[in-house]
Amino acid sequence: MKRKSSPFNKQLHIFSGTVYPKLAEDIAGYLDVELGNIKLKKFSNGEIYARYMETIRGEDVFLVQSVSGDVNDALMELLIMVDAAKRASARRVTCVITHYGYARQDKKSAAREPITAKLVANLLEAAGCDSIITMDPHQGQIQGFFDIPVNHLTALGTLADYYKEKGLDNICVVSPDAGRAKAAKKLSDELGADFALMHKGRPAHNVAEITNVIGDVEGKNCIINDDMIDTAGTICAGMKVLKDKGAKAVYVCTTHPVFSGPAYERLEASVAEEIVACSTIPVDESHLQSGKIKIINVAPNFAKAINNVFNNESVSQLFDPDFAL
């Protein structure tokens, strides 16, 4: 990717946290820059240390981190990287958060609960982050938790292109719950497909019950679209319901492959023809051998966004406005 000269002849610096360096390397490769040199380690008591091994004074710094896996360590590492960059006199620090941890806690669903997605936003701002690039947080309202610019990317266009190339016919895009309905409907519109909605209840965290399907799925190739798959309980319950309702085949697509606990085993044993996820979170390669789980590389999406932010150009022009969440 050819980059324009930035204002004031500043250089683009990309640094990676320890969660997903491969994705950061891919992003840097698309931008034709070297990944920056940063020293990250832990003291014996678990405290995190960060030091930039090259000068970043007056420069634009992009920190790539997926807040996943050991979520608390990943988040703390990112905050420390931001603080170190500001203390090293970086001109602008942008956090490229490929997966925004704690995004599911975006509202109070019961008394005396936290809104942790807002807390994380506060922490990032307090650390000195100047702007955010992220992809498909749990709800679009999370953008409003920040008082700094948030560039909200979406994987819907990438997923739509994948299914167009796959050449499925008689498609019905299915939302696993009401919260995902808007995004799933946009995917169905892009594919020229029918739309259906599942009614889901949650008796407890990571426990889901599908009580009804609104829409005709009989004899159709159903694509369930969600922003993330965690333990896969919801998705697998939804697949079974769709098959019981007469679906010809069930496909699943998601942006964030959290895949915790029994997720891999559940997905491998599920009735899905294929589970497609984006490369926002590292996935255990040993579970990709069967071919049922497929990962789509979204490094180009992040690279284009970084390039435009660096050059003070529009990010929204990179994506179909009809896909803006």
C-alpha cells in the first residue's frame, strides 16, 4: 500500500502488544513499514513493563492489541504501552483495538451492575490515548463512551464478499437475537437474502435459550451472523433450532472468535457446514485442521484505516456507508 507523505513529515510507527503480534505484522506489511521495536516483559510478580527501543518523539504511534485471551493482562499491557508512548513524547497515540474487551458489559441489565465498557474507555483516555480504531464492538453505542475520536470499522462488507464468492443460493441471514438484528439485516440486504430473527433469553451469563424463530427458514441456506462467539452455547442452540425448523444447511459467521471454554468442541460437533470468523483474535491453529472453522484475514481493513488516520483522510470512505453501524 502506497502511503502519502504525512503533515510535518512525520513517520508512521506501529507497535504490537503480546496478544497477537502476527496480526500486527500483517498490518505493517500491508502498509510497507517495519513493525516497531518495543520491549514488553513481566516482573516475577506479574507486573508489566514496557519500553520503546526507538525514538518516537513527535511521531504518530499506532498500538495494535487484541484485548482477548487473558483479557485483564491484555488491557493493562495496552494501557502501559499508551502511558510509555506519551511519556516518550509521541505526538499522537492511536489504539488499534482489534477486539474491544469488556464490550458486552455496555449497560446495566440489573441493579448494582457496572458498565465496564465505559470504564475501559475512561481508562484508555486517562492513560493518554488520542484516538481509537476498533472493529465491531458489541454495540455501536460504545463509541459514545469516549470523548476522543473512535473509528468504528465493520467486518460486514468483508463477510458479504466472502459469501458472494461462495455462491450460495436461497440464503436467509439469521440474527441470533434482537441486539444483532440491525447488523444482520444489513448483511442480508447486501446479499439480497431473506432475513430471520431468533428470540433468545439468558437465564445466566454464558447460558442462552432460543425460544422462537421469526421468519421462514425452511429449505434455505441459513447464515447466522453475530459479533462474537464465546462459549458457542448460543450459536449451537440456534443451529439446532434452525435445522429443526427445516433449514437446508446452516452456516455461521462472526467478527470475533473468542472461543473460550468448550467452544471448539461444541463447534466441531455442531450441525454447521462452516464457521467463518475474522482474524481479530488469535485462534488455536490445531482446531483449524478439520476445515469447519475458517479465519478471514482483516489485516487489510485495519491497514487501510491506519493509513487514512495517519494521513488525516476519511475512514468512512473505505467502507460502504450502508454498512455503518
